[in-house]
Amino acid sequence: MKQVTKAAELTAAVEEAKKQGLEIGLVPTMGALHEGHLSLIERALKENDLVVVSLFVNPIQFNNKEDLEKYPRTIDADLKLIESLIARTDCRAKELLAFTPTVEEMYPQGEPKEVYHFGPVEEVMEGPRRPGHFSGVAVVVRRLFDLAQPKRAYFGEKDYQQIAVIRSLLAQIKYPIELVPCPIVRADDGLALSSRNMRLSPAARQMAPAINATLEQAAEMAEYEEVDDVKEWVLDTLASWHEVNDCPDGLCFEPEYFEIVDAITLQPIADWDEAGELGAVGCIAVWLDGVRLIDIVKFQ
Ligand code: PAF
């Protein structure tokens, strides 16, 4: 593994790899790596000759200043995790470049002016609740595409809507990059791994798996219940969790939304038959202990 902090250094390494006909895999991250990220990196190491992992907390995708400030920055531990992953992985890749730029290096002209629009896929769920977020993601991801020139780019399905946005970005900018969505990695108790989990108190961390458990039950209900009934049940179950369970410290779930949408268009469906070839996906955002958690369930 080699750590690279300068865009020019990354470009030089990429140009050299391209000359040799090597295939490059890109894993964009904001650091604070966990097993979920490592599963993307592992896959990239197995499918490419050179892997670029970016670790960059992208300020322009945060519409909440406090969220940006609280975002964990753990570069040294992250690099160690990548090293140990490489040591235990049967890699096709001969080299991994960990790209850790500063904000000034990434945006030398100051805050970028470019704005991306994605139409209906960004008009639902996270889009209206986090104005500017997906455009900020697109700006940094496009920069990373330009610098790393990957053949494949790896994204986790926990941020399900982000994948739809990147698919739309690729269609707009016409880059021949293969988008590789990777399944969510969960803790043994079912909680989707996320950098935000480390902000949960021990009591909240104990409660949090109820999100996935509720979604799993919803997937079973989908076999015999209507879409609206499943939606209502999920929201009610989580909102009233503290009334029927023993919840310490006055903790409770505050669901922000639960939508059942087509897996590709992300448009809400009213009937299971409205979902296309890839079926429907349930996407949820829930507050717990001041932390906003998201998760998904696939209805197939
Ligand atoms: O999913 C993330 O961690 C970020 O949105 C990404 C894709 C690394 C862009 O900053």
C-alpha cells in the first residue's frame, strides 16, 4: 500500500498504470473505515490490477455543519486496516494507493461552483431532506473518476439512493465506468455497519438492531400485505418501540421516513406489481440517540 496525498502524484501513478494496460478499481470513502468499506476494498483488490481507495471527508456534501464537524477522522487506523486487509486477501491487484488529500488539494480553486441535477431519483427520500447533498457527492466522485480513471467503481448499497445518483452521473458524463454496487455488511445482531454507529451510546447500540429486525419482518409481510400497510406497520412499529420494549434512558426511535420504491427509478410504488425487473426496495431513515441511521430491505 502506498499513501498518496497529492492529486498530481495520483495522476502520475494512474497514467503509468494505464500505459501498462492495467485495470484500475476505485473505492471512494470518507474514511472511518469498517468492515463494510473493507468488503468493497477486498472486492476491488480481487477484480483489478491497481486499486485506488480515497479517504476524504468531502465538506461540500454536508448540508449540516455539525454533522461535518462530528464526522470521525481516523486516517492512521484506516491505513492500518487496509494494510491488514491486503495481508489476508488473495489479491489480483499488485498495488493499492490510499489517496488522502486535504480539502485544498481536492478543491484548489475553493468551493466548486458546479451543480448536478438528477431529476426524479433525487427528488425522493434523502434528496429533499439534504439539499445539495447529492450534487456535492457527484462533484467529488467526478473528481475522483477524473483522477483515478477507473474501469470499475465500488459503492455500498447502504447508501442506496447514492448508487442511483452515481448511475445517473455516469449516464450524464458518459464515462465508461462499471458501477459495482456491493451488499450491506451487518454486525452479528443485524445492524447495518456505518461510521455513525460509533456515535451511539451503549444502550442505543443495543436497541439499534431493531431497525433491521423490523425491516426483515416487513419483507415477510410483503408476501401477503399491501404496500401501504407494510409501510405503515414499519413506521408504527419503530415509533412505538419504546412503549412495548424496555428502553433505557428514555431512548426511542424517531423514524424520519420509510419509503417502498422501485429498485432502479426510486419512485414510490403503490402496488407490488408496479416494481420493475429488480423488484422493490424499502429505504428507511431513523433517528436514535441523536444519530440518524439509514438502512434498506429488498422486496423480491
Ligand atoms: O458514501 C460515501 O462515503 C461518500 O458519499 C462518497 C461516495 C465517498 C463521496 O464522498
